[in-house]
Amino acid sequence: FFQAEDGIRDKLVTGVQTCALPILKSHFDHCIGISRPSNQSPKIIKLKFTDWAIPHVLNQPIHHSQKTISNNDKVLIVSVFVYDTFELEYSLGRYREFCKRI
């Protein structure tokens, strides 16, 4: 049998030994959702939040790479290091006019 990094054991089923894909461990690190474009690299995206979105984004980060650039009573500016995908746009859509790319 083959023991993968996650502890799952896999026996020969088809006569071909299957293997874990250790590259998947970090394959989605810079993704929002499950889409990862093969023709681009992740990039730093700066976002400006206002109004009710400020405490929400501070308590529920957009992505684990989120860093606060500026924070005052009226505006929060953060950066995330992610792939620019439809899923990113979709997740930002919930903030409507209270989120802008800068």
C-alpha cells in the first residue's frame, strides 16, 4: 500500500499504484474558491471598504493573505495576494458599492 501525507492508505486497485499529489498542499494557497488560472500568477489586489463592510472584512477576512494597509472610521484599505478570478469578483460582489478596487 501507499500512505499519503494525509494518512490515507491506498491499495492497488487497478494494478497501477496511485499516489498522493503533494503539490495540491499549496496548489490553492492563493485562490479564492477552487479556480486557479494556469496562465497567470497571483498578484496583490488592493481593496477599499466603507460603511458596514469595514467591521465585516476585519472579522471575516477575504483571504488568509489579507493585510490591513489603512483603517479609520470611514475607510478600510486592505491587500490580498490572490489570483484575479471570477470567484474573487463573485465574493466581493456581496459588498456592492461598499467595496472598490484601487
